[in-house]
Amino acid sequence: MDSNSSDRRYVSAGARSVKVLVLGPFAVGKTTLVASVSEIRPMHTEERMTVAGELVDDLGGLTGKDTTTVAMDFGRVTLARDIVLYLFGAPGQPRFHRMVRSLMEGALGGLVLVDTRRLDQSFDAIDLLESAGLPYTVAVNHFPGAPRYSDAEIRDSLTMAEDRPLVWLDARYRHSAKEGLIALVTDILARPRLEPAR
């Protein structure tokens, strides 16, 4: 399961391809997660933030953030010999919701990254997945100095259904970041056969 990027250039013919989305609010670590787990060189559409962007992107409490995703991130990770994930990291700002809905076509589920300093900003991503009827896993990306809450408190704050998986991870580290994806795929495979979102 743990492989170096140079070991996984090719996907075996019998592998099951799974398209998943990585969603969450602005500056929650989606680009970081895709980059840390991808075994191919990830595609990013990050651009430098401008003064004009300060009018629409709330940087309150976020230090050192000077770029933002303007289309999507893309990566690939092999979870098992026969399961290959194609990751589509979507921008978190509401103005991109129409594009995110397009990215959902063919997806089997989503990983929602949340930040405990801004839990209220995670509802949009969860709502998008629920309206599309897609299963999702919530992954708390723990930032240094961010408050720690119990699983029950996070579930309550996000009004999460009991059957939705909840994991903790650090998006900067491959092994940790993969835990969220493993939880999502385990949940997808445990469900009755799903048709991809259209």
C-alpha cells in the first residue's frame, strides 16, 4: 500500500478506477493533501492571490496563505493492487460551486477536509455532496494551535449522520493523508453498488 511515486507509473489493466473529490473550505489543505498522496506529479491550478482577491476571499486568521486553487488539483494514488483513486481537489470558495458540481460527474464519493478553527465553513462542501447523493468522509486536518474537539462534538457541530466516517489526519504527510482516503473507499465499497453522479 505504501509505494514511492517511481514505483507506480502505470496502472494495472485489472485495476478498479475510482474518482473521488477532495472538498472543503478555502485554505483547508486540499492542494496539500492531493500533492502529498499522489504517486504521479500532481496537477495544480494555483494562482497568486491579488489585492482584488482580498475582497472576496476571507483571509481572517490565516497566515502565510498567498495562493488559491482556481480550477482543480488532480492526482492519482493506488490504495491496493486493484484500487486506483483519481483525486480531484476542488476550490472551496462558493463562487466555484457550479464548477464543483461539474467535477462531481462520475465521482463515487468525496473527502471533506475541515479545520476546527472554522467548522462552520464546511457546510457548503457537505451540502454539495449530500445534494448529489454521494457518500463522503469527513477528515479533520489538524493545524498546529487549532482547538481539539471530541468526535462527538465535531459530529454535533457539523450535524453529521452517524453512518458518515470521521477521521483525523495531517494533510502534509502521505501516510496520514491516505487514512482519510482509505476510510472513504472502505465506506464506498461497503455500500450497495452506486451509480456515479451525473
